[in-house]
Amino acid sequence: MSSCSRVALVTGANKGIGFSITRDLCRKFSGDVVLTARDKARGKAAVQQLQAEGLSPRFHQLDIDDLQSIRALRDFLRREYGGLNVLVNNASIAFRMDDSTPFDIQAETTLKTNFFATRNVCTELLPIMKPHGRVVNISSLQGSKALENCSEDLQEKFRCDTLTEGDLVDLMRKFVEDTRNEVHEREGWPDSAYGVSKLGVTVLSRILARQLDEKRKGDRILLNACCPGWEGSRTAEEGAETPVYLALLPPDATEPQGQLVCDKVVQTW
């Protein structure tokens, strides 16, 4: 095992906001910080860039779309650290506004990574979270906007406090299927695959936090979603502030839990 038993990990960390979150955690987190990236060369280049700044992250390859890759990372964390203290789920994709890829393909691809793969990371890594662990899922206010643009029936389902993880998975699958059948608008869905994927991440965070409170109450693990709010209007450094704030909530903190946080403020849902 590593001489340091505390560890924080960021997914999709070789560039953009993930890179800035990793840099901040290297400076502020008392323990090792693991930078993960799908592409080994890019990941190692990012580590070298931080080392040039006098910081010392570790690197581990992770493709969140590959379950075996997630499990290899889980085994590494278990072996080296006996678990995980901080998890920041940052890895995600977005099609450009002017992309000509058919909408149903965009929907399937976007949800595969942003929702289903993020959920797989949580499924594999939450069981090894240590007491007082912190989990931050990078969502977006685009998800809240997508919720507002859903039909009343869908809004009610997404806001329901008894919605299960299985129910949510079914809803996300239905969106993809409805886009494939070209009936998504008729079925009450908005026209943003990215928005729906991030809506899924926010609702998943609420459900997972509830599960943690039920099954591991004494461990005081806090899990939240956040909007970094950096799409175009802020630097990646500014966008990293709220995720890092949530990742470093003090051990005695009991909230926020299962919330969507923007600018360090809990958003009404």
C-alpha cells in the first residue's frame, strides 16, 4: 500500500475543468491525488504539466465507457489505499451545436457516457468509499433547464422523492428509444441530449445520496451534483471552485447531501 492512505480521484482530468480540479486538489487535499484520463499519453502529459508546477499527482488510465477499465481502477485503489476518500466524476462528452450527427445517435452516445458510464463508476467505486468520503458529480444547469422543458408528467417523475435508481435508468433508456423512434417531443422530452444526460446525473445524485444515508448513515459520506457554470462565461479555474469546495467539505459536515450546487449555493429543484 501507498505510504499515504488518503486519496482523491478525478475522472476525465487531462484537460479543462477536470485538470483545474486536479490542480486545486493537489494544492489543498491532504493525501494523494490521482489524475485519470482515457488516453494514456494525454494523461501523462497532464501529470508532467502539474509536476512542472511543483505538484505531484499520480496517473491511472480510465475509460469510463469501459467497465473493465473502471474495475481495474477500483482494484488499484483498494490495493494501494484500501479505498477512496474523494471521487470527482467529471468525465463527460458534448456534441457541438452545429454537429450534423443525427439526434438519435447524439442522444445514445451522450447518455452512454454522461449518464450510464458515470453511473457505472458510482456503482463500482461507492462501495469502497471510506467514512467521511466525498463524491462530486459534475452536472450542469443545462440539466435543470432540460427538466423545465420536460412535460409535467416527466417533471413529476424526475422530482419524485421515491424514484428508484431502476426507475431513473428506465427513463434514460426511454429517452434514447424515443429519439430513435422520432417521438421524443411527443413523449414530452426536450431537444437537448446533453441536458437530459445531465438531468439524469443530478437525479442519480439525489438517489445515491439517499441510498448512502439509508445504508451507511454512520459513515457520513456526502454525495452531491454541481454545476461548475464555466461553459463559455468562466475560466476552468473558476469552474473548479464549487467542485473542489464540495470535495473538501470538512469531516463533521452533514450537508449539503444529494443536492445540486452552483456557486457553492444549493439550487432549488
